[in-house]
Amino acid sequence: MKMKIFTKKAFPYLSLVRLCILFVVLLYENVSAQTTSPNINITGKVTDDKNLTLPGVSIRVEASTVGTVTDVNGEFRLTAPSNARLRFSYIGYTTQTIAVAGRTKISVTMALNASGQKLNEVVVVGYGTQKRSDITGSVASVPKSRLEELPVTNVLQALEGSVAGVNVSTSSSVPGTQPAALIRGQNSITAGSGPYVVVDGIPLSKSGGSLNDINPNDIASMEILKDASAVAIYGTNGANGVILITTKRGTSGKPVIRYSGYTGLENIAHILKPRDPASFTQKFLDYESQNNLKQQFPEPVYNNAERANYAAGRTIDWVKEVTQQGIMQDHNLSISGGSPDIKYFVSGDYLKQKGVVKGYQYQRVSVRSNLDINVTNFLTVGMSSFITSNNYDGGRANLLNATAMSPYGNVYNADGTYAIYPMSPEQLYTNPLLGLTTDQINRSVNLQGNGYAEVKFGGVLKGLRYRLNAGYNYLPTRVDSYSGRLANTPLGSASAASSETNAYTIENLLYYNRDIGKHHFDFTGLYSAQGRRYFTSTAGATNFVNDVFSFNNIGAGATQTSSSYSDRYAAASQMGRINYSYNSRYLFTVTARRDGSSVFGANTTKYGWFPSAALGWNISQENFLKDSKVVNNLKLRGSYGKSGNEAISVYRTITTDGTVRFPFNGVSTIGAQAGNLGNSNLHWETSVQANIGVDFGVLNNRINGTVDAYKTHSSGLLLSRSLPTITGYSSVLDNIGKTANQGLEVTLNTRNIVSKNFRWESTIVYATNKNKIVDLYGDQKSDLGNRWFIGQPISVIYDYKMTGVWQTGEDASKQDPGAKPGDLKFADTNGDGKITADDRVILGQTAPKWTGGLTNTFHYKNFNLNIFIQTAQGMLKNDNDYNYADESGRRNTPAEIGYWTPTNGSQDFQSLTYTNTRGYGYPHDASYTRIKDITLSYVIPQRVVNNIGLSGLTVYLSGRNLYTFTNWIGWDPEQTYYTRGTSNTGANQSAFVADWTNNYPVTRTIVLGLNISLK
């Protein structure tokens, strides 16, 4: 029987068969096309909706295991089929899938999703980078908003109060001043406690430079390493914490030209006003009455020179005379760009600050160039260089003298020159404007060049990299001055000082990364050497015939002096670090570093060994939390390690003599006198620290943050021990004493409101720190002379406890013989019935017990408002504005500080006759809360920007130090106020010298700024 397959009845089946065959053929051709499609090299960059680069974005080729992540510049490079699809994912951002479609260059913009938490961001750590989710130590990143649109000359000013555990204090607001920073409190007593600063992998600390040399506009990121695990990789340099700064670098693409600039006004934030004329004359009358003096003149004034002005009703506002409208401006221009193989970043910056006190000014000019070149697929070289010129020129007015002047004094002589003694014949106070007649040159330059070469190995050595870093610093300074007859130097005095610092760093680094299944290993090895040489010379002279040549002809002075000094420093280090993680869930880090330093004694090895270990557990990666809708991120961290401190100057281990001139047989002869008593046994001061921390994110990461608790024990302190003067030396450095330090740090980020056009975000930081002296000299005894007490904080106020003021009719003869009405009354704390030095007690500590900051950021469409409030609480500080001793009747005094009279019976203020023979320091609560800064910005809509030929434009208004809430009576609770006569050897030769001629108030700054990006 013949079978008919192709019958009409079978047609439907035939059609189905044909369709199946056609489908299979097409599928085969498609698969074949994919598998045979050629591979191409793809490069690109990933940014967010604000055009900021996103490091750490995961990029995967769909249906394959091929992938990569973006680097710190948000750039990536991978090889994939020309028709592949790439999947871009980043925690906190919406995942995107993009078809390659034969393209070799792809740019991607990612938008924040509901989580908003960047756990995979790449964070700079010592000698490398890590994903934040893989970090086991305590590492804090400075919010990028603190690095932009703020009128600061030093990046530490922007850091103040914004990072938990980092205490930045501005004791002086002199233009060009660098604030002081402490990370996790003070561990050492007399050795240095400042953090170690590293810029682009090369140390800035110990090179002679400072953060004043780094333009804040050039900074891309800033990390703070705090615990022993994080800082151990820097060994001796990390004992007081580490600040890592990464500057901006170029990205592939067409050149991007950016301008950012601002200009604005500065004014004194709070004026401690002297008494007005009426109050001043009343004080004079009360002074004479309390001292039973007969009025010398018919007019109620102290000096003859004041009489004519009083009679004529002429008064002088001396604070107004020495102050002026401050102006601050900054202009920055940068160009960045490049190809996939060559990338560059070049910037130039000009900053000028005219101070609020006459004569004070600061100018900085800086140029930076960063370059990265992929020479081959295995060799990358690059450089980072900058030159910064700092200028502090100019004679300066004296604010302290201005507050002392009588309102009836004379500013000028009849010939128009400054009156040297405005209250003649009173010669205790000179005209506060005399400093403006002096010639002052104060300049420094920092020239730094850093280079690197990195080799990536392939084949069986895949994952191995070698990197060579080399850096060189040259820092010359010039300080010249001349004070002549107009400045009350009758014979003239000139000096010319110059110095230069040469420093180098060489680092050999070996990296190895390996993934085996879910196991990840990476190793970092280091061998480095550092060196520095410093030289300074000074020439001086007095007794000039006239003032014509200033400091330009010092040889014309009859009396000549000269000096010079030089020193050298060297260090060598070896380090190894291993990071291990299993499925990004279980984390382990172990670090060991060996440091050698030339500052230590000949009888020691000069080397120290500093190991550390840390563990981390990403609990949110566990199955029982992985799909939680409440807990989005939860990680526990713990670390333990040892670090060292070498923070003493060179040559303290050797005994040296100084020179002195003395008469011998009628001739001036140079002789030797005891200088420094060396200690050849000096070695490392060591600190052991334990840290436990938790990182968390809940409610779709609407609330996230970090909590850290730590405890540190320091031993072998580099302590200056007092010696009997009969030895010829006053002190010697020794490894004695122990301290303990503990604290808690909390950072909390919240997204309070998130809607289409409006967002409100908050950040709260809180830190508490408590240190104490455990031992000093091995005998558990306190050192009363230095105010060091066992079991108490390192820096305390040890003084009498004031209970009031002796009043008329009270009997002080038994408790305080000699005290009279109007004298301060103190507590008899030991109960012996009399006031003696034994009644002094510890009243409080000078460091804050806790600090905090609150940042609120509001976004409405293109408007952004950022409000930052900073607080420091629980510190006590001596208030020098209360203490004028026997000068009270001879000078003007602050209007806010009263005085006792028999009629007012004040219990807070002393009489005008009180001379403070006990040396009472007038301690007061220096706690404060400050509206630190407010910034309002507006991003011009893109359609408008395009019409004017730009790619981006932001306008902002920013104010800083806007208002301070405090009970402190004085210029500012944060400022260090120096009394008359307080000085050091560098008086008037530095922008930030601790000198009574450099008292300078905290300033309020308001600026208008622009950020422009050109097409």
C-alpha cells in the first residue's frame, strides 16, 4: 500500500514541521553568530546623575563569567563580543543592561535607587583600595559635600566636626593658619600627637610641607584611618591616625574645562568690645576710689595726653582703627581628559585673603599636574606634581593693644605719624598700629614631584603587580623683617632668615590578587626609604644710621649677629599585609610592619615591629538575612594591633652644647653652655589598640551608619622628665609613663523624605573620648609641677575653686589672711581652715568630653540647601580676659567683664585693686555650639546651560562661622588668647605663631561662588 504523505489532510502537520525546521535553523544561525562574533576591546566611564564618577561599579557580560569593576576614576576596560550585552550593577543604584552593538567606547549614567547605599564604593586605604563592604578596619570617608563650595584655605577647616573621632580645633584664625587635628584623642603627653598625612601615596608629613600647600579644589577624596588595623600599614607614622588624600586625575574622553571660584566678605564673628568712654571714665574713678588715690587732674582720666581729647569730647574707637573689611576670593581652573591610554589633569589656583585686622593677609598660588600613561598592556607610568607659593607678607596691627587703649588716647602725632605712646606718659602700651610701619617678608614655596611605574604580570603570574613610587620635595622659605624708628625701635633692627628642606620617599610595592571560587586573597608588600635634610641661616643687625635700607643692607648695622643650623632625618620600612574574604561574607586582615628611624638612640636597634589583625563578618550576606526587607546591611568588625610613635625631633638622643657670649678680660668671647642632655637609650613609644565596630543599614537603607568603640594603651612614652637644675639641664627625654585612651564614635545617616522633587537627608556624628595617665615615673606618683596626675586626663585645669568674692563686713582673717573686700574667695577644699596651695583641685579637662555635628541637606528640584551645626562640650579653659592683674586701672577692659564695687557686691568679678598673687587662671566652661556653615546652591537647568554654550553651571551662596551659642565671655571659646608679653622665638615670623602680637578673632565669612563646566 502506498502511503501519501503530502496530502491535503496532512498539510497542517507539514506546515508545523516546516516552521520547526525554520526555527531551528534560525536559532542555530543566531547562536553561531554569537559564538563567532569577534571580541573587541571596550572602554568607558560610569557616572551618576550629577556627573560624578562611580568607582566599584560591577560590569558583567550577560550569559558569561567575563566581568570587571570600574576604577577610582569610574573607568573600566574589558574584552567582550561585539554583540554582547553588558550588565552594570552598583548597590544603591538601578541596574542597567546595555547592548554593545559593536561600540568600543561606552558611557553610562546610573541613577540612585531606593537603597541609596554605596556599599561597593572603592575606598582608598593604605597602599591600595578596597570595597567598603570588605573593609575590616575603622576607615571614615569625608563627605564630598565638605570638599566643595566652602570658603576654606585649608582642607582641615572643612573637616571640623564632620567626622566622628576627628577633633579639629582652630586656635587661631590668622589668614593662612593650619588648624590642629587629633584622631581619637591624645595618647602621648609631650611627644607629637598630630595625624600622618599622605597625598597620592606619598607622605606630606615629615617633608617640611603642610596641608596649606594642598589646594582643596584638587582633592577628589579624603579618608581617615583610625584603628590599629587600618593604620598599622603605616607603622610608626600611624600611631596618631592617618589622613589619606587622593587628588583628582584625568579620565578618557574629550577635554573637560572647569572653573570654580568665589568671592566674599569676612567680618569678626564676635567682638569683645572694650568699655565705651562713659564706662571707661567711671572705671577710672572707681579705681582711684578703691585705691584711696587722689584724682590727679580735673578730668577723670589717668594720663595727661588724654585730657585735651576728654575736654573736647573727642574719642577713638581703637578696635575700629585696627580692623577692616576682610575680603576672601579664590579662583580655580582645571583641564582634564585623555584617551584610554593617556589621561591628564591640570589645575591652577589663586587664593587671596585680606584679613579683618589691618596688615594681615594671605595669598596662595598653586599649580598641579597629574598624568597617567598606559605604555603597554602591562606597564603603566604616571606622575603627580605641584608647586605652591605661600605669601604672608606685611607688618600687622596689634589687636590686644587696641583693646587696652583709652578712648581718649591719640592715634597720630601732629606730623601725621603714629603716636608711639597714645596715652603718654603711660609707656606700658604702645600704639597698636605701629606694626604697620615695619617691613615684613614671609614666604614659602613647596615644589613636589612624584612618579610611579606599575608592571602587571600575566600568564602563571596573573594577579601579580609591582609598583615603584618615588617622591621629592623642595621647600625653600624666606623671612625678612625690619623695625625702625616709626615702630619704636630707635636704633633699627633687621633680620633676614632663609631655610630649605629637601625630602625624598622611595617605595617598592608588590601586590598579588587571586580568586579561587568564592575565596579571595590579596597581598601587599612594601620596602621603603625616607629622608629629609633641613638647613637654615639667619643674619641680623641693630644700630642703623637710618631706616632707608630696611633689611636690604644688614651690613650697615653696627651690631651684627648670625646663626645657622642643619639637621637630617632618615627612615626605612618593610611591611606585609594579607586580606582574605570568603564570598564577601567572612573577612580577615593581618598586617605587620617594621620601621627604623634615625631619631632613636645608639644603644637601641632603632627598629620597631608593629603587627595587627582584624576580622569582619557581613551578616547581611547570610541566608537568614539576605532577603530581609528590614535589614539591608549589617557588618561586624573587630581589630587589635600595635603602632608606634617617633614624634620627637632629631638629635634628642645626643648631648649637645649651645653657645653664649660673655665678657673675658674686657673682650666679648664665645663660650659653651649646656644645651640638650641626650639619652642614647630612647626607643619607640608604642600604643596597643582594640576596636570593635558595626556597620548597618535598615529600612531599605533609609537609615544607615557606623558605630565604633575603642580602647588604647600607650607605654614607653617619650616624656620630658624634669631634672634638678644643679645638673645644668632642666629636663631629659625618656621612655617612661603610660596612658590609656578610650572612646565611642557614632555616624548616622538618614533619608527623611524622598519624593519626586524633594529630598531631605541628615547626617549625625557623635564622638566621646576619655584619656588618663596610668603611670609617669614608675612610682605611681603624680607630677604636680607639670599638672600631670595619675588616673586623670592628660590635660587638666588644676586650680583653686572659686566660690565668690569677699564682701564688705565679711571676716577673711582666719581663712584667707590679707584678703580684703573685692578679692576672690576660694574654697577650703582640704578643710584645714586656711587657703593654701594645697587647696587646689582638678576642676576639669581642657579637651572636650564629647563632640558632635548635625548636617541637614534639602534638595528641591535644582535647589540644594546644606546646613551644618557643630558642637564641642565638656571642656574647661582658662579665660585670660578676666585677668589683668595690676593693669586693670591703667588700661581699658572688656565691657562684658565687670568688676566688684562696694555698692554692686558682685560675686562673679574681682575688684579693680585685686592683683591675683595666687596665679588663679579664671577657668570657665568653654563648651559651644556653632552654626558652622550654610550653603545654598542652584544648578542651572541643562536646557538653559546648553543655550549658553556650557555643559554645567552651579551658583551658590555660602556662609561660615555664622553664629556661636556659648556661655564663654571672650572673643571665642575655641581661640587661644595670649596675654601681653607672651611670645616665643618666632614672634612675627610666622602666620600662626603663638604670640600676643598675633591675637586674631574668629571670622564670619559669606561668599558667592560659581562652578562652571565648559563643553
